[in-house]
Amino acid sequence: MDALELLIADHNRVRGLFTRFQAAEGSNDGEAARLAATIFEELEVHTKIEEEVFYPAVSSLNDEIHDLVTEGIEEHHVVDSLMAEAKELEPSDEAWAAKLKVLIENVEHHAGEEEEELFPLVRKALDDKARSDLGERLESMKASLGAPTAADKAHLSTEELNRLAREQEIPGRSSMKREELVATVAPSS
Ligand SMILES: [Fe+2]
Ligand SMILES: [Fe+2]
């Protein structure tokens, strides 16, 4: 699939986890801690496929892209540090909640910047075939990291996809085409 669609699907899956985390925090702290662990796993896979496959593939396309990629790597670094620090704390520690809050703000900013600035430039610089080949490379790296790929969810019925998207608080789900839902939902909630 198109590399940009794959990365946007990852972003929306994580945005859904953020919504659920914020709803659980304070009232159901066991659930909040479980969701935080899922958020960390998702971010680790996503930043890895971007840093090892996507960013190197697009960085030299033009100067503007190069600058945004350089900034993106630094933003990943901030998120990595916050995750490492949060993992050293107990969820009952007030610093844990503060680190999660700042982490969410940083990821929202970074994902928004990728979608609004970086990805449109890449869409212009790479044709459909190149974006789709790059998407295949991202998918195969995901598979090698043990993360679910779109192929793992392709068998799900439309009804099942809609149910998962609703449970997972996927933003924009009601206007998504089937293939976007397939790429976005996690296989189970
Ligand atoms: Fe990124
Ligand atoms: Fe991203």
C-alpha cells in the first residue's frame, strides 16, 4: 500500500489510543497503564520504520524534505526519552502522568507536522509506484518486528472493521474506505 497512507493509519491508531488513555486516566488506572504500554509498543514500531526505512528513502529528495526529516528525528528523540523515563516510574507516580501528558502533546504535534508538511512534499516528489514500493518495505519491516500488518486484517468483515474502529476510537473512521480501516485498526481492542 501507499507508504503515506500506511504511516497516517499508524498515526490514527495511536490517536485512538490517546483518546482511550485520557478517558481511562484517573478513573481506571489499570486500564490507563495497559493502554500506555500499548502506546509505547506502537510508537516504538512506528518510529523505527520511519527512521530505518521511510526517512532514509525520502530525505535526499529535496532540501525542504531533508530539513523536515532532520527535525523529525529530533522529535522522535524527545519522545524516546519520555518513554524511557516513564517506563522507570510507577503509574501511581504523579510524574508518570505528567510524562505521558507531555509525550502525547509531542506526538500529536509531530504527527500533525508530518501529515501537513512532510507527507504532502513526499507525495509530490514520489510517484504512485514509488510510494507503493516504499509502503511494501514498511509493511515487511513491521512484520519482521512482529507488528500486525494490513495483510493480517484483510480477512475481517466490514462490520467487524467498523466495530473495531469504534471501540478503538479511531478518528475519522466514519468516512474511511475499507482499505483505510484495514490499515488502521488493531486486530483486537
Ligand atoms: Fe515521525
Ligand atoms: Fe509518523
